[in-house]
Amino acid sequence: MIRSLFAAIFVASAIVGTAEVRASSTIGVCVITVIAQSSITEVSQIGSWTTGLTHTAAPGSNRSLIFIAHVEQSEDINLISVTYGGQTMTNVIDRIVSSSNNTRAYVVAYILNEAGVAAATSSTFVPNWDVTPIVVAYASAFLEDVNQSALVGAMDSNSVTDTSGIVTLTTSSLSTNDGDMVILAGTCGNIGTYTENNGFTEAIEQAMDSTATGIVGYKSATGADETPSVTHDDTNRQVLIGLVVQTNLTYQLTGTITSGSLEVNDVNLIGLGVVTDTNGFYSVTVDYGWSGTVIPSKYGYTFDPNSRIYTSVTSDLTAEDYNALPADDFNDNRRGSMWRRSR
């Protein structure tokens, strides 16, 4: 008998692309068939959107925190940084526009991942501005089932200035996956009413010191391109941003291990953390972008290939086959080959 020692390697990755598989080779007659099927989770809101600079963290898994700031200002302005409970948030996208009287409209989005939310020591936002904002409004929301390796996907912004009456402002179309959430946020330099277009739902609208309006909206994506768009009933200057918060996609790997016409139970799929059942069947879920090495192992057997290396799983996989045979047969074959060479 041959006793084999196997090692597995897990490497987390969120590189977007097609899955790459490499396999090494020995000898064998046993077959493992692996099939990957996508399992859709949806980014969802936890609780409600909140205004101001405090927001108590809501329980959930794979959370993110979105923070939006709207400003009307008589000079250039920039939100340099934001912390939540002492944790540094990441700037996602912003937009500023100036009208002929040099008044600016500004909007910006920041985001924080699960690790940051969990480590926060308070429920307070601390924005750090390069100049003090004159007219400002804040909004925030917690989301769950967010891809922690790549929180945000496609994004875009647009602006318009020195106009009057009803004006519709639109970004370019944003690519999505089924289960993503698309967020839009806009600031208008006039008080008035916003309407969200293209199926977006209003999350929160704020009148800012009777001189400006801020809007936040959202839409659950189905994999089609989505176009953030809003209409204000009295526009003079306006900015709009749109961003895709990405879902935590998973894929289901399943397979059956057989030896000839017989199913093989208790085969350990090292790297996946599962063993085959009495029917030779196993099933396991991996995350979008998962990378790692899978090694089939059972005492008394050898496998061909003896491992498979997966790099960034982002699509369904089929026919992930292995061959194997009892180790005694392998020894007999090798001894026979050695005997023939020695003649």
C-alpha cells in the first residue's frame, strides 16, 4: 500500500474574469465530476436610510455602510475624508458643478466594509472638509450580502448648470450582476421636488436650508444595465452620481466519485472541506472570485489529476473530472513497468 500526504492551499481573490483551472497528472480509473452552479444573493437594505451624522449599526452579514453628503457652496469644496466610529471610510465617487454666479452644487459617496462596521466604536460619522460647508445634508444606510472583496462595481456621474424649469439628469448606463443594488444621489441648487426615473425608488429626499435639495434613490439589479436618472422640477445647477454595490455571488460545486460502476464514499475533497456521502456525492458553496487548490484524497487510492488549481471562479463550471485507482494497482503497474525497463 502507498500512504499519500496531501496539502491544500486557499487563496482568496476577487479578480473579475473567467475561471482558470490547472491540473497535474498521474494514473487512474476513477472519475470525479464537478459542476458549479451560481447561487444568487441580493444586496438588501438593513433598516432605514437615516439623515444626520449618527446611525446605529444594524446586525447582518457581509455588511457595508453607505454615506452620502450634499452641499451648496459659494466656493470649491471637497470632503477629504470620513470616519465612522473611528473607522476610515472609502471615497467612492463625487461630482461638483459651478453656475455663472459661482455657486456650487456638490455630492459625494463614501463606503465602509463589514470589518470596518464591526470594528466601529461608536455610531458617529466625522466628516473632514477642506472648507466649512454652508448648506449641507447627510444621509446613510446599512446594506447586507455585499461582496467584501469588491464592494463597488460600475459608477458614473453627470452635472448640469445655469438652467431653469424641469430638467432630467442621467448618468451613463451601469453594468450589473443579478442581485446587485444600484444607488443614485443628487444635489440641486434650488428647492423643489425630485422624481426618480428608470424604476429607481426614492430612499430619502432632503430640503437643505430652503435653498437646495438632496436626493438618494436605489434599485435592485437583475443583471441588465441600469441608468441612474432623476428629474427636478426647478433646476439651476444639479449634480448626480450613480454606483453599483455588488452582491456576494456564490457558486455551488457538486460532484460524484465513482470507481468503474461503483460509487466511492468518504473521499476527502481537501480544499473544499467536504467528503463524499454513501452515494459518492458531495456539494459545497464557494464565493464569487474564489481561488484555491482542490485535492481528492482517500487512503489506498491515487488520483489523476492529483490536484486542481482554481483562479477566480466567476462562472459555472462543468466536467471537472478526476481519474483514480487503488494504490495496489498503481504499485503493480509501476513494478511491471520497472521490471520491463530493467530487462
